[in-house]
Amino acid sequence: MAVRATTGWLTAPPRPAAMTETRAPGALGQAMLWGGLSMSLLAFVPGAYLVPALGLGEAITIVVLGSIAGAGMLAMVAALAARQGKTSVGLLSSTLGMPAGTTLAALLLLRHTLWAIFALTFAARVATNVPTLGGSTAVWAVALGALALALALLPARTFVQVWIGRFAFWVGLLVIALVTVTGVFTYGIPILHDADGMGGWPSRAQGFDLIVALPLLWLPVVADYAKDASSPRAAAIGAGTGAGVMTAWYCIVGVLWVFTVSTSDVAGFITALPIGAAGLIVVVALESDAVAANLYAASMAGGRFGYRWFRPALLATAMFAGAIVVATDAIDIEDALQTLSMIFVPLFAAVLVRGVFSVTPRWAAWTAWIAGAMTYGWISPGDFGPWKDAMHLFFAKMFDAPYPLGDELTWLPATAAAFAVSTMVCLTGALIALAIREGDGDG
């Protein structure tokens, strides 16, 4: 009987939104969700990169603009998902064509699994730095992984309204408030920031890409939660406000008071606060929910292969992620993850255009995605070896073009350029389709 009950639970599909007892998350619930997921200790790092290359005023301006831009795109995708009631796989499949759905699901599954591995590794590393707790990275990886799995198994609305709305969001808000107040009264504005920027890396455009990447990391995940929002307007306001405000706040703290950028130093910065062993609560609240959200999204992508495999896919992904973290130094996959995540930016630009102009042909969406991804790789190829080598072969070897374009040849951030190219290609395809339709009608 126990085996039959367990098997039935494993192969049962997730409960439809209409069957849940709690109300659909409104703007406040969505804001808490994306604000909570944006409250990561990792958000300090991009801000710390901006100084002293840039002056204080420049750095803060770039943080604000990057946060608004990234959160704005997140909000648009959230609104589209809520209006159409589709997951990430559903949005992408309807844009590129249903036959591509399986490949897209596999790509999303890979992306979500890798991000769960990375987030779990970072959380375990931070936990080992919490005073008085002790324990190895492997032990904390198992403990935090088990917690994240339990959270991912919760109904999505319970995760949003109870875990995020009643615990994680408020802990994150208290932490950033404490860090801000401690920084102001302990450090003031560091003398280093009174000087003009020293130049070098990152430039303004590169700094913008660093900041905008933070909310855009959730781009392939946002639809999986926003589809159950109470309205498209609530989904958009919540995602835009939550991700935008918290990304900006955390990054500005990084600009002002985090002077180093390695994960161990960021962990030390947090654990140096006068909270002692309560630092574990910070780790649980700020990092476990990111692992859980990626595990949940991975199982949603796995649902493409049949929702009876929803929970088995989630369990398998969690166990695989935990094993990788315990056995390796998985923090080194960050470069590959950044590249994979940025490739999705021009794809979701195509999704948005086709959501507004349904006449956009699918060939235009495919072309837009490829053109946008290549544009991003041309301007900012990143540090992931295989991708960087492929871009070098294509632009420098095949076409003898300057590579990478970098700040010397273009002032455009790679993210903005990729989004703009993808959007223009899609709009061109839509205009062509309309012209053909009108010609057929006249004929």
C-alpha cells in the first residue's frame, strides 16, 4: 500500500491553478516573489566590480538603469505569460513552433539544472563561513539541497505566498536594511569613491551588462510562476517592482561597501555583521529559494515530456545537482551559465514581439534569435571557452571583422544591442507577413 501510494504521488501531475485553495498571487505577492529571488548575496558582486573603474555617480546611475531595464523585460514576459496562461516552454514553443518544443524543454532543463547546481554551491560555501556553525561544504550542500527540494515540491502558490511572502522576503529586507545602516554608520562613503573613475574594465556599457544580467537571469523562469498571477497587470507590476528595486538596492550596497568580488569575501562580508549564528537564517532565506525556484522550473520544463514525470524529474534533478556539488567545485561553471542565460535574451525579445504581433512568422523568430545571440557574442563573447572560440572563428576568421567589438568600437551594451537586433528582425518579419497578406487580399 505504501509503495502504491508513493508511486501514485510521484506520477501525479501538479495540481492545476484552478484547484488550489489559495488565491492567485496579485501584484504584492508577485513583487515579494521576484524581490525575494533577487535578494541574493551574489547581487553584491556586480556592484563591487563597478568601482573604482567608474566614479560613484556613474556607478549608481548604471545600477539604476540596468536594474530598470532588466526588470522591465522580466515584467513584459511575466505579463505575457499571465495573459496566455503559458509556462516558459509554452511561450517559446508557440513562438518558434511546436516541433521545437522538445528541444527547447531540454535546453531549459539544462539551464535550470546548472543554475540550481551553482546556487546550491554558493549557498553551501556561504554556510561554511557562518561563525560557530562549522561543517564542510558537502554537508551544507546536502542539508540545503534537501530544504530546497522540499520547497520545490510545495505547490507554487504556497511557495510564493507562505515561504516567500511570510519569511524569505522579510529576512532579505531586514538583511539589506541592516547592511545599509551598518555601512553608513561604520564606513560612510569611502574616500575611494570621492575620486573620478580610474577607467579600465568595466566600461559603462560593460557595467550595464553586469547589472542587467541579474534580473534577466530569471527570464527563463518568470513565466512558470507568472502564469498563475491574478492578472497580467499584477504579474508585470510585481515582477518589475520586486526585481528592479531589490536588484538596485543590493547592487548599490555592493558599489559602496563590498570591495572584493570573490564568493568567500562576499560571504565574509555578511557573516561579519553582528548577527552570529543567525547568519544561517540569512543563507536559508536568501539562497535556498533560488535553488528551489530553479528546481521547480526544471520540473516544469520536464513536464514537456509528460506531466506524470513532473515530480520524478524534480527529484532526479535535485539528486543530480546535490551529487555534483558534493563531488566537484561547481562554482566554476559560472561562465557557462552566464553565456547560456544571455542567449535567452534575444529569444524572449522574439517572444514579446510575437505576443503583440501574432502575424510574425516563425522563420522571423528563429532568425531574430540567432541574429541577437550572434550580436551579443560579437560585442561581449564572455569567458566561456567554446562559445568564445566559436564567435572568434565566425567573426574574426570567416569575415575578418574586428572582434570583439568591445567599448572601443561600440558604446552599446551587448544586452541592449542583442535585444534591439532581435526585435527589429521580428518586426521586419511581421511587416513582410502583413504586406504579403494585403497583397493576397488585393489579388
